[in-house]
Amino acid sequence: MVKVGIYGTSGYTGQELLRILLRHRGVEVSAVTSRRYAGIPVAEVYPHLTGWTKLSFIDASPAEVAGNSDVVFTALPHGAAMEVVPFFVEAGKKTIDLSADFRLRDLAVYEKWYGKHKATGVMEKAVYGLTELYRDDVKKAALIANPGCYPTSIILGLAPALKAGIIDPSSIIADSKSGVSGAGREPQVGTLFCEAEGAFKAYKVAQHRHTPEIEQELSNLAGETLQVIFTPHLLPVSRGILSTIYANLGKKNISAAALTELYQSFYEGEKFVRVLKAGSFPDISFVCGSNCCAIGVTVDERTGRVIIISAIDNLIKGASGQAVQNMNLMCGFAEDEGLDAISLYP
């Protein structure tokens, strides 16, 4: 059995990691940390885990967690992860970080959007953990920078079209909507029930921190530097992301049927990407509770634009499920171990 520690387990991504790992047949969860809940049984904080674990939260140092773990997930806020990740990497632990601290390859870009980076010594070891695009690198990695939720939905949505060169890379617009769990578990006025229920709004317009991550990976796919228009919105639901992506066709025309075939071929054999038949488009309810990304595509012949719609569960494929998918590859498990749950519906 592989021993796994979760450093930072009191938030939604941390508890979702624990929920998934408790069903994983190849691992034993050895430690779950939380300063706020130290000494309290996990099942008292998260009653839905009653009967699944007898663990209690601990306020432990990185050394204590590393000493009892083969793999460590860090589920800490941006800026906090970089304080502990180098210790785990240097201790020889396979490390999967769910913050943004190691996703951006260009230090100057990171510091423009997030602030001073304090762990530059391990940045070059980080592999961007979008498994469907970097599977071979993930298998050999010591440190995984787990992708953001919005970027996952957008990058998977655009990858086949960009790789095939059928769209104009300078014309991309991504309009994304997320459930309120994407804002985390800390109380905020904007995500209170009375504020979010019955509301629907855009936020961080033209300044969301996921923008450089999206542009980095799309530029890599396109083979040229590109910029995108990305606008996130808050949906009055608990979880799920729906991204609607627009781009102009390039020099070659393509039919909706041919575009669908291109996507189906690109993702053939992928366990967690479902390309819908031509004329069908995803709903977040199709993927809720699963590690799947559902994609529907078409061509608006009137305007000469491609329209791509992708849906994920922001807490699973957009965070914790993808992290476990990466761990499975790093440790030699079946890629879908612990992740084979059927979506919840309705």
C-alpha cells in the first residue's frame, strides 16, 4: 500500500481528495492536516465521511507528514504551498500541489499575477498535470502542478482544434461559469446563500488569475504566443463548470460533423474525456460527481466560427480527481483507480 498524506484538508479540495482516496484500493491515508480542526475527528467536521475513516486532523510539520508518507498532496492557498512543497520534494516524496504556485513556467508572469515567489529552486521540477496532454511527463514527475479548474475545461476544449490548426489562435474567447464551491470554503459575502441564490454574475473581468495559465498552455498547443479573452461567471449552484469557447475558423473550412470526428479521434481511448455526438452539448449535470470532461462542438457556418462547450466538476476533474489521476500515473496504478464513480444525476 502507498501511504498518502494530505497537507491542508479543511477546504473543499482537501476533503474531496480524502473522499476519493478512502475508496482507492492502492493507498492508505496516513495523515490529514488542519490547524483549525487539529485534534478533531474528520467525521465530525465532514459527517458524510462517517464510517469511512477514524482519522483525526493534526497540526503537523512537513517533516512529520513526510516521515509517514510516500505521496503528499498539498491543498493549500496560493502562496502558502510554496512554503512547504520544496521540503516534500527534497525529501524524495512524490508531491502533487493543487495551488497555482508551480503552474506557470515563467517566474516573471507568476509574480505579475500572484506576487513574489519564494520557492524558485523547485519550479523547474514541476510538471503541469493535465494528464491527457502530458501523460508521459506525469509518469516520471517528482512534482505535479495540478491545473486550475477553469483552465482544465478550456484547455481540454481547445486542444484538438489548436493542434489541428483549424482555428485562428488570436480569436479565442472563453466564457466560463462556475459553481460557488470554486471560491473555497472560507466565508465570503459574495458566496453567501442570500447573495448567490437566484443571482448570476461575471467577476474578475479581464483580470482573473487563471488567464496566464490558460494562455501558457494554449500557446504551447498552438506553437505560438497567444492571448485570450476569458470571462468567468458565478452560477448559483454548488459545483460544476461550463465553458463556452468561440474561435474563428482558420484558412480551411470544416463541417460540424468533421469537427466532431476530429475531437473523437483526438480523445479516443481517454477514460475521462467524453466527446458528444454531433449536435449534442454538455450540461454540468452530466459530469457532477465524476472525473469526466464532456465536450460538444459545432461550426457556425453563418459566421465562420467554431463553438466548443465543455463541462467538468470543478472539485473533481477541476481539482482533486485530476490530482488523484496524476498520482495513479506516478505510482503505477490504473489511471481510473478510485475515480470510476458514475456521475450523479439529477
